[in-house]
Amino acid sequence: MDSLTLTALLLFFTGGVTAQVQLEPQTALVLRGSDAKFNCSTRQPGWTVMNWSLNSRLVVTIVETTGVLNSSERFSVVDYSTAAEAKWEFIIRNVSRNDSGQVSCQILNGDQVTARLSVQESGSVEIVGTNRTAKEGDQVNFQCVARGWFPTPQISWTSDGTLVDQELFNTSSVEVGTLFNSNSTLTFTALRNTSVECLASIPALTSPQRSAVFLTVEKKPVSQDRTVLIAVTVSISAVALLILIIIAIVLCCKRRKKAKSNYQEQARAHSRSQIEEAPHAGEGQGQDNLGYATEPKANDANSEYTDSGFWQPNYISTIQIPGENSNQEANPVRVVPTYYNGVRKHRHVTIV
Ligand SMILES: *[C@@H]1O[C@H](CO)[C@@H](O)[C@H](O)[C@H]1NC(C)=O
Ligand SMILES: *[C@@H]1O[C@H](CO)[C@@H](O)[C@H](O)[C@H]1NC(C)=O
Ligand SMILES: *[C@@H]1O[C@H](CO)[C@@H](O)[C@H](O)[C@H]1NC(C)=O
Ligand SMILES: *[C@@H]1O[C@H](CO)[C@@H](O)[C@H](O)[C@H]1NC(C)=O
């Protein structure tokens, strides 16, 4: 009884072990043109025969005792067996799209284990147009076209290397024969110079295919205008200020000259009247400063009276005119001797 139970248990476990054939990977995603590989292993001793099939077509048979019976350039196996387990790697070279389907491994008296082979196709990806230029704040569209993919590629965008929010782009796909073409449109606001990339990806690709363009953003012309305006205003103001200063200086000089010549005329007029009233000069005009104005008369007198032996002091002509202000009291007074027909007079001259 005990031995029977034990035998039954052994048979049960043996049966379980028989079923334990492993096929890896369960799913293989492979690019067309590359190789697909699967491992089939069992720990059951005496597996005798191992058959490999692709889409139910027997392609390779391995006999435990004699080795590989039928292999080809496209379908081959590599022995990775150890003492503990039998393990054979099945290789399909240069896979084509119609290789997709089921890959199965079966050992004699064992279950058939199946894995899935998916042959995918990587196409092209391209952003339509070349580098772009936009004004700051403009809405810019980028179109990305991916052609000849299987399955439908997943399209994503990056700006300056950062993934763009999915709400900013729309993607549509069409099947052309056994392949797919995708079209994606990205819309965003131009803010600064940006590197824009379109990425197309399928599971069999380890890294996506990409296409990049560069967006150059021109700053708003408004701000340029403002800068120019400020510059122009500043220059005009500076020039205007300069002109005002020059005018002020010129006016000031003119006024001073005029005042001077006015005084000279006045002084001459005084001298004339003084000479006319020469005998009475001391009475009415005593207050006036006539030193300078008498110069022409003095010269006349000089030539006239020298003959007569009268001394005419020359320094009279060199005496400085008093200033515009005739405030005698405040100004220093020099007493100058003058001779007219032998009459000596004292004239008061104010020096400024
Ligand atoms: C199969 O197994 C061998 C040995 O463990 C390993 O080198 C190889 O990468 C495996 N192949 C696959 C497709 O897993
Ligand atoms: C599978 O595809 C290859 C190349 O694409 C072709 O030569 C072959 O005839 C196809 N086989 C089947 C069964 O369609
Ligand atoms: C995507 O398509 C929807 C519906 O047609 C539209 O409302 C949206 O503006 C589109 N977005 C972009 C970025 O083109
Ligand atoms: C686009 O811009 C990038 C970065 O400025 C530059 O490297 C690239 O040559 C440009 N491509 C074309 C087609 O002008």
C-alpha cells in the first residue's frame, strides 16, 4: 500500500517534471532583418527529442543522443545544456514580417510550449521644413511625418530635450499596405530659441528615431521700437539743451557788448556837450565822469596847444573810463590836472 502510494506520487511528480519545459522569452519583439532567439530548457532527464516549429511548421529537430538533425542558414540552434538541464537556443536569422506568429518547442512525451514572435518595422521620421523663425508670442506649428512603420509608431515631441505635453499635439495614422504612416502636428507659443524634436518609436526599437529643427524666436518689434524711441528722445533732448545753452551764451555776450557801446556813445555825447560848455564845465557837469570822452579833444588840444607852449599831459588819454555805474561816492576818485588856455582845472575821474 505504502509503496504503491509512493510509486503513484513519484509518477505524479515525474509527470509534472515532464511538463516542465520552459520557453523564453514569452514574447519576442524583433526588427525586420534582425535575428530572433528563443531558449527551450527542461530538467527532465531522457527528453529524447526536441522539436522547434515556426507558425506550426517544423523547422529544427534535435535528438538527445545524436544532435541536430535538420538546421539551415535561417533556422539554427546552439546547445547551452548543463548536467542539470537540457537547454537549446533557437535562432531565426533575418526575420521578415511573415515570420511573425508562434514559435513552439516540444519534447517527446512533453507539452508543447509556445512563445510569440512579433516582427516590427522601423520607418523614417522627419519634421516638415527646415529651421524656422518666428516672432515672440506667435503660435507656431510643426508637422512631423513618420513613414513605413509597423506597428503604428508612437510619436512624441521634445522642446529643448523636455517632453512636450500631449495636449499640444495631435497625431493621426494611416495604413499603407502592411505599414503605417503617421502625421503629428505640434502647436505652441514661441517664447525663446528652441530646439524642437519629433520622436517616433516602436517596442522593438531600443531608442526612438528622431528628427530635429531649430526655432529662432525674434523679440517683439514693439520693445525694439521702445528702445529706439528712448534713444532718440535722449539724443534730441541733449541736442536741444546744447542749443539752449549756446543761445543763452550768445544773448548774454550781445547784451554785454550793447551795454558797453551804449555807455561809450553816452560818454561821447557828454564830452561833446562838456566841450561846448567848456568854460562853465565846472558848474553843471561837475558830477559827470568825462575823462575818457575828452580824449579826441585832448589830442586836438595837444597838437593845438603844444604850439602855443602849453603843456598837454598825454596821460589824460590813457585814463580809464569809469564803469557803467556812476556812483562817484563809492568809487575811487583820481584827480587829474587839465589845462585849457592856461586855466588849470581839477577834474574828478572815477576809476572802476
Ligand atoms: C539563452 O540562454 C543562454 C545561456 O543561459 C543565454 O546566454 C542566452 O542569452 C539565452 N538566450 C535568450 C534568447 O534568452
Ligand atoms: C515571407 O516574406 C518573404 C520576404 O518578405 C517572402 O520572400 C516570402 O515568400 C514570404 N512568405 C510567405 C509564406 O508569405
Ligand atoms: C487637436 O485636434 C483637436 C480636435 O480636432 C483640436 O481641437 C486641437 O486644437 C488640436 N490640437 C492641436 C495641437 O493641433
Ligand atoms: C538648424 O539649426 C541648427 C542649430 O542652429 C544647425 O546646427 C543646423 O545646421 C541648422 N540646419 C539647417 C538645415 O539650417
